[in-house]
Amino acid sequence: MTDPRLAVVILAAGQGTRMKSATPKVLHKLAGLPIVAHVLATARELSAAHVLAVVRHERDRVADAVSAALPDAIIVDQDEVPGTGRAVEVALEALPEGFDGDVLVLNGDVPLLDAATLREFLAAHRGGGAAGSVLTAVLPDPTGYGRIVRGADGSLERIVEQKDASEDEVAIGEINTGVYAFGLSGLRDRLASITTSNAQGEKYLTDMVAALRDAGSAVSAVPVAEPWLVEGINDRAQLADAAAKLNALIVRGWQLNGVTIQDPATTWIDLTVTLAPDVEILPGTQLQGATTVATGAVIGPDTTLVDCEIGERATVKRTDATLAVIGEGASVGPFSYLRPGTVLGRDGKIGTFVETKNARIGERSKVPHLSYIGDTEVGVGSNVGAGTITANYDGVHKHSTVVGSHVRTGSHNVFVAPVRIGDGAYTGAGTVVRKDVPAGSLAINVAPQRNIAGWVAANRPGTDAARAAAESGDE
Ligand code: UD1
Ligand code: CA
């Protein structure tokens, strides 16, 4: 149910200088989704009446990501005045008319914070009757965060940014998580009074604490129960830390849902992946995008699947696959490379050192060894010989190969597309198939073999080969 008295403002206008990246910070990915998408997902869970996202740096890219994650979110453009305080100020101007209640401010770069923690924080804020509340934490390393300055009586006095802090203040272990709840009217009134006179020349939202206190309003500091939830991402090291923490949660979630995951430390699963009970995942596996794996399938070791659909009881070993569909009971790998458009039928096989692309390989059909199969359709129950190449590209256009059902092709064939091999046909080893092969035919086009007797003795006398031939007695 929607909470009509709650608006969420997500701050995502900053550049994220410390990432040293051409990509805006909040668009760097975590478990397959942009950082800001995680914050938007949490905001959605809170069922706020309004969610607003403040953007400026790389405005269109960030706005697109926000809308993709939460289409209802209101995009707010921050002007050239810098700082988190200004970001909230412009958001308030964009708040739909008639709203009255609490404004929950979230940083777009704090992705692990969950809705349950925020609900507790909101309840504490609302229950305490303060004009504003700040979620705080004691982190093992407070470097870079704003510090929470408490008065002699323990009450919250102000927040000081590290860059503006005295030596004593830098030593404070309690930090500002960047999460705040404010009653709308107090926030509106006091924000206007905040200036940019600080080390960074920015309008700091953190100055709201002192501003509210100076106006005689109560402001409370609410410590978070699980400090790791509020760690912000400012550089790539923090990005990797957050990714590892989120991945550990995702892995554990699937384990508790019946998935065997042998090695959580080397298994990486995007939030967008779906796994059935009794799937088994072996070490070194990455499951990404819209990948789904059905029950009984075994994935890995050392396998990357992007947007793949894996059927029941299939096995996929030491494989790299994108946009591939693997049928029930089928087997892939080891060392297979499946490119987009690969569809392997039930109980089929794509084996060792095989590359496929836009290839539909029918039920029980096999491409077991050392082949490239592209722009190809194979019927049911066929076997494609070791070392087969579909020559699908004539230098200008791509052409397709069609192999029928119950076909047996020889080793080391080239299928020069466009070409069709009929049902039940055979091809000899080493055949370069340039013409269609009718059903039930054997195609061969290698030159007949000639053996020139005594050639080694005549032309390579005195060699080990000549001696071995002579000693073999059947020269
Ligand atoms: C901010 C807080 C700090 C707190 C920390 C928690 C301020 C002044 N400082 O510092 O006390 O400990 O978060 O993670 O608020 N943003 C805008 N517009 C701007 C500037 C920033 O929308 O003009 C957004 C950024 O995109 C980011 C968030 O606000 O998502 C925080 O900005 P950032 O520059 O990362 O602030 P911190 O230095 O981390
Ligand atoms: Ca930050």
C-alpha cells in the first residue's frame, strides 16, 4: 500500500570524480544493475507516494537508467549550484503539489541499504517527533565520510565533512550515512538559509542539522544496526567491496532456495538471474543478465553464461555462452564458445573446442569436437564430424547451412554455404561440401589416394624412417 505521507529523494547528480571514469559513478554496475538501480529498487519497496531522482552530470544517461529501473520516478535536474543541499532543494521544487509529509533522502551511491532498515529508520524518525533524523554508523574506517558531532549530553549537534573537520573531529568514529528523514516544512524553510561557505564551496545537506537546531527544532541521530549496509561507493575499491558483499548475499539466498553452490567466493550471480532448486553450480562460474537455469542442471566449473536459458538436467562445463538456449539433458563443453542464437535441442551435445553462432542444433544431434558451426540448422539425431567448419561468409554476405536429420558427416569437412545436406546423408572425411547432398547419398570429393611404393627408401635413404620401413618387413 502506498504511503501518502512519504516522498523519497535520491541524489544522483554528482560526477563521482573518485571513480576516475567516463561513466557516471551511479551507472557503474553491481550484480548486473547500475548502482542507482539498486537504490531505486529499495525506494520502490517503500511504496512512497513519490520518488524523485536528482540528476545533472551526464544527465541523459543517468535519467535513462533511472527511468528504466523505476518508470514512475520523477527526474529532477539540478542547476549549477553544487552540493547535496542544493540537490534536495531542487527536488522539493519538483514535488507534486499537495504533498505533505516526510522526505526521505537517499544517496544514489549507497546501494546495499535495504528497505527493512529504512522502514525502521522512518519509524524511529516518526516516533521521535524530530524535525529531522540522520542515519549514522560506526565504520571500521570512517575516512571520507561526514562525522557526527554530538554535544556533551550526547545529542546530535551538527555534521562536519572530513574536508572541513578539525583534527579532533576527524578522530570521531560515528559517520553520516547520507540517509535522512525530514518533515517537509522544516526542510523547505531551513534549506534556503544554507550557504556554500565550506572547503568544497558546495551547499551541504549536512548543514541542515545545525540549521534545524539553530531554529530550535529537534534533530536526532539514529544508529544503523548493520553498518556495512550503508557503505557508499566513491572509488573502484569500494565498488569491488560492495559487489562482493552483494554477491555473497545473492549466493546465500540461492543456497537457501535449494541450489548447490560449491564455492561462493568464485561464483558470481547477477540479481537478474533465476535458478531452480537442485541446480548445481561449480567453482569459477558467472551467471549474468537474464540467465535462467532449470532444475537438475550442472553449471561449471569455469563457465560464464550471459542471457542464457539452460534446460533441466543439462550440463554446461568450462563454457562461455551468450544468448544461447540449451535443451533438457543436453551437454555443453568442456571448452565451448556459444554465441548469440545458439539453440541446442534436448539431449544434444556441443563438445570440446566448438564455436557456434546462430545455430539451431536439433534433439539428440551432436557437434562433439573442434568445429565452427554458424548460421546453421541441424535436424534431429545427426552427428557432425570432428573438425567441421561451416564456411558461412563469402567475404560480403553470410549464408546458411542446412543439415537434415540422422546425417553422419565425416571428420574435417567444410560446408561451403549456402548448402544443404539431406536427411540420412553421409559425407566422407575431408570433404569440402560445395554442392547440396541429396538425402541418403554419400558425398566425397577428395582425390583418390595413391601410394608410391618404396618412395622413402629411394628418396630418404639412411634415415630412421627408411630403417623402420625396412625392418617392418611389409614395405
Ligand atoms: C556525503 C555527505 C557525507 C556522508 C556521505 C555518505 C554531504 C555534503 N556529505 O558525502 O556527510 O558521510 O555522503 O555516503 O552531503 N550529489 C548530487 N548533487 C551534488 C553533489 C552530490 O546529487 O551536487 C549526489 C551524488 O551523486 C551522490 C550523493 O549526492 O550520489 C553524495 O555525493 P558525494 O559527492 O558522494 O558525497 P560524499 O562526499 O560521499
Ligand atoms: Ca558518496
